[in-house]
Amino acid sequence: MQSRTPAGRTGRPRSAAADAAILEATRQALVELGWSKLTLGDVATRAGVAKTTLYRRWAGKNELVVDAVAELFDELELPDRGSLANDIEGVVLQFAAILDRPEARSGLMAAVAESTRDDALRERIRSSIVDRQKRLVVAGRERAQQRGELPEQSDPCEADRTADLIFDVVAGSVVHRALVSGKPADEEWARGLTRILLLGLAGGTQNTP
């Protein structure tokens, strides 16, 4: 995978303002044009930068769209709602709200589809979106442990595997609900998902009214 900032590159330093303008222009183009009609040239024009400025930063449309969508997911925050269950519900609802935005929906679905035949793109999605957002799982677990809601995990490897699994369950469920089933990921649904996650299938079924 080609890095956006390869080591050893010479020349003028990157402009944070230009990066922000390019990523915002990409999201605007996703809303107005969709994935198939979006071009790097159009993004450069919208951002008010030269095409060469954009090409120096991103190898192609796939990488650019992933980074533009990743910024949206960076808006996710771990709320402190008093309990682990309520905290999870808060994150789930935030996640669903982001996926309800047309730029996130079209960009993520297109990038995931392209990644099925592009290993480098799949790795970029993992590093730019998945790995960055696992911070919420780690922070939420630590807070729950401090509250006494979850036991400490002495094995770091097992803790990492558990964090991966939790993220996969939550993110996979929200993405499927929002982008595949097309049904609302509302508070009632978020509460049910949280109950299943915390209590397991049998416990969640037994506690369902």
C-alpha cells in the first residue's frame, strides 16, 4: 500500500488546511455525485487546490474516499451515561447516526466493495477506520472495570482479542442494520443489541419483555 506521506519525500511540507479542504470536498462530491461519478479532478476543483497537490497526497480515489469517511468516524465519542449498558447504547446510536449520512453510507459501501479485490485497500480501511475506533471499546472496558461492572483481564493478548470481538459484534451489527436491512437503528434496537452483548443470547431472551 502506498503511504500518503512516504518517508523521504522532499519538497514543501503538507498543508493541514489543504488536507481538510480536500477531504471535505470529497464528502461533498460523494453526496452530490456518488461514488461512481466522483473524480479526483472534481475534488481538486471543489477544494480549490491543484490536481498535483491532491495526487501527491493520495494514490487514487479509493484511498481518498476511505480517509474522507474515516474523519466522520473520528467524531465518535464514548459518552459517560452512568453504566456500561448506557454507554454502549450511546456509542451505537452515534455510529448509526454517522452511517445515516449519505457521504458515509455511499463512501463506506463503495470502499468495502472495492476492497474485496484490493488487499491494500482492505488494510487501509482496517487501519484508518477499524483500528482507530477500537479505542472506544478499550476506553469503555476500562471505565466499566473502574466502576466494578467488568472484571480485570490479566492477559493482555486475551484482552486484545476480546476488544476485537466486541468491536466486530457492535460494528458489524450496526452496519448490517443501517446499510443492509435498511431498518432503523433506533434506541429500542440499540437497547436490544446491548442486552444481547452483555447478557448473551439466553440472558437477553429471558429478559426480553
